[in-house]
Amino acid sequence: MLQGFIPWPPELAARYRERGWWQDLTLSGLLAKTARRLPEKTALVHDHGRISYGRLQADSEALAGRFLEAGLRPHDRVVLQLPNIPEFVVSYFALVRIGCIPVMALRAHRHSEVGHFLRASAAAAYIIPDVINGFDYRLMAEQLRGQAPALRQVLVVGEPLPGQVSLSEMIARPAPAVPLAAAEPDPDEVATMLLSGGTTALSKLIPRTHNDYVLNARLCGAAAGFSEDTVLLAILPLGHNYNLASPGMLGAFYYGGTVVLARSGEAGEVFGLVERERVSVIAAVVPLISNWLNSDLPGQHDLTSLKVIQNGGARLAPELRSRLRLAYGCTPQEIYGTAEGLINMTRLDDPDDLLLHSSGTPVCPDDEIKVLDEDGRELPDGASGELVVRGPYTIRGYYDAAEINKTAFTDDGYYRMGDIVRKEGRTIYTEGRKKDLINRGGEKISCEEVENLIFAHPKVKAVTLVAMPDDIFGEKACAFVIPKDGETLGFAELIAFLKRQQIASFKLPERLELVAEFPLSPVGKILKRNLREAIAERLTAERAAS
């Protein structure tokens, strides 16, 4: 068992296995099972062609052997930072086949975040593209080597720098004669590490086992009506829990469907692919849906194959759900959950009240959910409080994070979601967040992380970051800053300073407000709610004036 991983208590593990939730099927076994059943069926569609299940299985097995040949071993952590390309899919299944643990970095992550992932996971390898949109991932990898003492290899899709290895060449070489049987992973072992949205400075590592993550994909796929006829359009990063297994790529592969990789979320690209590939399901987020509904391009395409548009990451307003149904003749499906485990989904046959207004119900009958007040007492249905959960695919602790786990989990093993909800029976209605996060169209921004960076500016005396409303993204970040005496600070100057800190672009504040003081509680705590209300009123007044 991987050191730093907290398993389920034996009595719960036995219950989940007896009830059929845990099938002792590995993630690579998931693909192999479907490949045996449907070897000629198209698994993946990409810019340059199609890959069958049989070919995908063979390629991932061959690459798994080359990884072993190159020195990777079971339990090795590998930071995987690739865009939505076939190499991502082949690499992912090759790693989990030999018990390596992919750490799922996103393309937008930069030095600050990736350095943390490499160190926190003690990663043995780092898989990257060469250059995308002018950003050179190879240079970043070299700059981070000195911060990651366990890092042995950097594998590159494209042209590697000296001292790096071409993953493209590894994939193209004939399969090595390396036996894989000795590296067969245990289904109870950690299979993948996802990243938390994180209210602390940097993301925590979320260890998902083969058993729990296969279940996650299987149940989410069932709730979405996945089958061999499913054609899923993947627009969002495959390295994100939503697009990977909720139900995402793994859900589609479990049921024998087809995954189509989109280059972008632009309406012309998306609906052109819907028409050409007869897409039946799109996994989307609020900003994409809003843009599509305000575009006339969908009307120029045949969308009769489209059955479901899913929304995850942030709540989709009821009026937008109604508009989706009217505009495209499809069912809107709300998906609310967490990379730590619990997934709630509206069902495709739900009555309108639930379909348009709720955040769904848990996908597993053994998901134990409670709503607690601030003192940890369970609240009755209809009362608002913090959602907590435990179950067969909800983790029991973050990886190697004993101190954080003391507050993130209750004494009896429930994970604290940090979201304020109310429930009616097992139906969830989200109302807001307890955690100090900004939800920019599904991308979570840690206020503390960005505040810490702004504090380093020589002109800044104090700073607090709050959410401001936005019609497209739901929320954006506004920085309230108290400058040092005699100083002033411009917005462009602040952004230039933060860009030099090499953080992901979605974390950058999109407005700066200079103030003389912050509103404080009697005990000296900054009243962020007052600031959120103030900036919302200011934006409303500015719109009215313009």
C-alpha cells in the first residue's frame, strides 16, 4: 500500500465489495474488457483520424512495456500535463497498467503549481508537450528540475531538449519484450491523483484507487445513459475529474462509447463536430453554454444526434437549462460534485422541477450525505448547511496531508465539501460556498494563493481577493488593495507583476480596487461579504451609467 494513502476501514471495504460497488477491476482492465468485446469499434476520434478499442489497448500495453524498460515502476508518481490529444489517452492507460500513478496537471498550470505537484507527489517522471501557443513546457521542466529531487525523467510529445526523452518516439517504437504480469496493479491501490480546488495556497493531491474510480465512471455513465451508441464530445481537459470520469472519457469507455476530442469550445468547431461525428453528449460548463446560446452558428448545423448537454463545475441557471432544451432539442443534465468523490447528477427522466432547478442526487445508493450546521449538528431537510459525505468512491484523506485531513474530514470519516446546500430527501440544491474560493466558470481560484502573491508587491500594504459577478463566467476575481503610504498601484502594473510569478492565467484578478481600509468584524476579520456586495453594486451602477 502506498505510504501516505488512507484506505477505507475494513468493514466498509467489505460492504462495498459485497454490494458489488467494487468489482476488483483496474482502470487498464476497464479498457481491456471493452477492447475484448468491441475490438473494431471506434474508441477515439481526433484531428488526424480514429483509433479503435483494439488499437488503443495494444498501444497502451506496448507503451506500458516501454515505461518499464525506461525504469518506471509501480507506485511511481508521474505528473501528466498533456492537452486533449491521443498521446494523453495512451499514456494514461499505459501508466495505470503498470501501477504508476498519474498526477493530473492541467495545461494551464505553470511553474508555481507544477513545482508543487512534482515535490508533493515526489514524482519520478513528468510528461509534457513541447510548445503550445508559444509556451515552452520543456524549458519549464528544466527550470523545475532543481526543485524536484525525485524527478528522474522528462518525457516530451514532440521535440525534446537535451536530457529529455521523446515520448513520441517511445510510442512509435515496436513493443519491447518486457513482461507486464509482474507489474499488475492491485485494484485497492491508488490509481490516479487528482488535484483539489484548494482553499489553501496550493492544490492538495487526491488519491483515487482503481476500485473507487472505476465505480465513479460506471455509475456516472449509467446516470447519463451511456451505451455503445454514446458519442461524447470532450472539450474540457481530460485531466480534470469531470471530463475524465464523471462520466467523461472513462465512463464512455466503460460502456463502449466513442470519445471525440475537440480542439476548442468555439461554437463553429463544436457544432461542426456534432454534425460530422453524430455526437450525442457534450460535457460543458457555464461559459461555453452561454456562448453557444448567444451564437447563431448552431442553427447552421444538423444537431439531431444531440441528446444531452451536461453542465459541471458551477451551477447552470434554470433559464439557461430551459433555453438549451428549446434551442437544441436536448436534455440539460446538471452534474455537481467533487474530485474528492461524491457526484450528484440530475437524471434524464427527472420531472422539470428537478431537471431545471436541482443539482441532482448522488449516483450511488451507498453515498451517505448529511447537511451540518456550524457546530457539526445534522440539519433536517430544507435547512441550509454544509454538505458532508462518505461512500465507496469518496476518499478518506488527502495524500500525505495529516494536518489538513484533521479539518477536511469529520471524526467519523465524512468529507467536508465546503459547500452550503439544502437537501430534500437525497436531492441536493446548492446555495453557495463555505470555502474561500472563486469559481470562474468551473475553474477554482484559491483566494489565499493569489493574495499571498499580491502581498509580495512592494507597493501593497494589504490585499483581499473576492468574487465579483460576471454574466459569462459566473464569477471573476476582484483584488481590493490598500497601498502603502504615498504609493499607488495600477491594474496593468499588478497583472504584469503576477505574470512574472508564473501562475495560471485564469487566476489573475480581472479588476483592481484601491481602498483606504477594509470592513472588519469585531474580532478583526475582513468582511469579504461586504466587499462582494460593494463590487456587485458598483458593477450594476456602471452598467446602468453606460
